[in-house]
Amino acid sequence: MTTALGEERPAETEPPARDGFGHVLRAEWTKFRSVRSTAWCLLLTVVLTTLLSMLGAAGSSTNVNETPRYQDRFHFVHRPLTGDGVLTARVTGLRAIDPWARAGLLIKRDTRPGSPYAAIMVTRDHGVRMQTGFSTELSGGTAGAPRWLRLVRSGSSITGQHSADGRTWATVGTVSVPALPSRAESGLFVTSPSDRMERRGTSTGTVWVPGVATFTEVSATAGNRPQTGSWKSTDVGGPAQNVDGTIVRGGSAQAGTGFTVRGTGDLRALRPGEGGDDDIVANSLAGVYIGLIAVVALGVLFATSEYKTGLVRTTFAASPRRGRVLAAKGIVLAGAVFAAGLVASLAAFLLSQPLLRSRGYEPPGYPHPSPTDGPVLRAVAGTALFLALMALIALGAGTILRRSAGAIALILGLILVPAIASGLVPIETGRWVTRVTPLAGLAVQRTRERFDTAIDPLPGVAVLCAYVVVVLAAALWSLRRRDV
């Protein structure tokens, strides 16, 4: 256009629409922090997660360090050996479910658990070993059954040997057992550890599967004379008991100079961290189940409150691209919840660990976890990530249903019902319940393998992420097909 002075003036244009994603993100952040319930929900997340974790820690206890730091349960076919002597046998086979099942020769002060001993053995998958005193274990190579074994006693010294053919012998080592009396028990033994756990009613416990070993050409000398005396068969440590109360006894059958021996249990020292099967890192984060309630409520309300007040019409008028609005809401919500969740999980861990230690969760049964340990960092940060992802599911559910009460009940049910059900059904069923529900995301808290482990941390988070994608995709579809 031309002015009165004949000068050209640029034509006036409309200001650009403020529909960029940055603008939408700022608008959603403004709405998020301006609502009073937002701060309360985030604060409740921190408080409830921390307090419930501490209460759980204060209410737990263990006596793992008050019990012997060894396992001494096996089946023993034995007879007395007085003075020096040699015990020889060929282990022709060992059938067992555990790779550390053992079959071999043993000289022991008596048949009471914990008494001094020396033993040489073949294991199912870990070759020849020699042990004494629950403190010394020597390796004799990777060869397994069939294998010749020999123990040679000279005073308090015992030498272990093994051979492929019974003629050429290799020495594993010589150990000293000063507490071994002149008259000791000597013979054949079999162990079979069990890592199989089952649930019977409200009880969870071990199911024992005996290992079976065959021995041939068993011979023994006392001094320079053949050892005499009848063989006895003893379950050292007593027979095992299954979770359903059934007794699992060992046994033996003799045929000439050979034996078939059946037994359960184990013979070894416990390693640091063994003896108890609790995951004290995950236990110190257990309050997340309660903190989750506040997170779910926050996620649902962030979606439904705009429908209740009618603000949603203004939102979509200013930002017609509804996918951007949903994405901006998700980023704002997930970021805020992750930050609050990180504070909550770190506080829960740091405050619960001293309480757990005061209740018996101490080394060597339970080494102290450090916040800088990789698995601990993953568990703490992963708990915050779990809460953020659950908030996104709640946001999607609120967008779809547009009713706060129904959406909150649905999402909490999706977590709490499987969590309760998995503790009431058989263990394998409980594992599948965990694997196929959002509950899988809590696998990120796991820092040790347990009998009821259902899924590894990363696959568990992937399952939860799949739920997030499905729910948010359904929410976006719902937004686009409705008028508002």
C-alpha cells in the first residue's frame, strides 16, 4: 500500500500461530505446576515410598549369621578306620540335577554335622575337588565320572588322589586335619543340592531331588591290612524335608565291592552373601507399591482435570495438533515424576539399610550394598523410571476414560492385583503373572537371583514400556476421533 507521502509500506501480516512444540511444552508445564494437587502428589510419592520402605525394613529380621556358615548334609556309607589307611574307589557315574552335586570318598571324625573331615570327590560339572574343614577346597582338574579316587591317611595328614585308569595317580593335594582322632569314620558319600523351590499353600520351601552315584571296586586298608567291619548308612545332618512335609531319605545298596548311593544336601562352606535369599536392595525399595498410588492419581488427574473444567477446549483451540499436546503432557509428567521418584528411592534405600542391618542383615550373610554399586544404582534409578512409566500409563488411561475414579482404579488394579495374586498361586504361575503385566517393570529393582525370579531387569522394563506404548497410542487415537 502507498502512504499519503507516496511511500510504500509493507503489507500487514497476521502474527504466526504459537503452536510450536516448545510453546505447547511450556503451556503444559505451566498448567502442571499451577495445580496445587500436583505438589501434594509428588510430595506424597516421596513420603509414602520412604516411610513404607522403612517400616518394612524395621519389621523384618533374619538369623542367617547365627546359623553355621557351612552346609554339612549328605548320605554317608561308612565304617571305622583306626590309624593310618588307604581308601580307594571308582566313581562310575553321578546322576543329579545340580551341577555341584558331589560323589566321593570321605574321612570324618564322626557323623555329626560340622565335625572335622577331609574328602575327595567328583562333581557333576566341575571336575575333581578336594575339601577339608569347610575352609579349603582344591581343584584336581575338570575330569568327571568315571574316575578313580583315593584318600591316603598318615597321622593328621590326608592326601587326595585321582586317576583315569586306577594305575597312574595324580595328587590333588595334602591337607592337615589335626582334630581327626585315631579312630574316624571313612567311606563313600553323595550330595545333591537343590535350587528348586515350590509353594504349598502359604509355605514356600525346597523340593529335594536326590543325586545317585555308583561306586565300584571299593577297597580300604587299615595299616597294611584290609579294613574290616560292616558298612553303615547314615544321613549326616538328618534326612531332608520337602516343603509339603515329606521326608527325603538317602540310601545305599551294596553289590559285591560296589555300591549305589543316593543322597541330598551339600558339603561346603557358604560364600559371602549366601545363607539367606532376601534381596535387601529390593526390600529397601518396597515402599514403591504405596508411592505408586500418588503417582497414578497424579497421572490420571493431569488428563481428566481439563475435561472436568472444560479447559481442554481452550487447549485444543490454541494447539490443534492433539498429538503434540499429549506428547508435551507426557514429557512434563514423566520428568517431574522421575525426579520425585529418584528422591524417594534414594531416600528409601539410604534410610532403610541401617534398619535392615540392625535386624540381622549383616555380613557375611548379607554384605553391605553401596549406593555406587552398579546393581544398586540400577535399582534406585530404575525405581524412579518405573514410577515415571506408570505415570504415563495413568495419563493415557485418564485420556481414554476421562473419569478419574475409574482410571485410577484400573491402573492400580493392573499392578496391585497381580502383585497379590503372584504370592498366592504356585511359583511358576506367579512368574508368568509377573512377566505379562506391568509388574515386570519392578524387576529393575532386583540385585540377586532368587528362586522366584520371573524376568531379568531389562526385559522387565521392556514389558512395561510396551504397555506405555499401547496405552498412549490408544489415548492418541481416542483424542483424534473425538470432538474434544
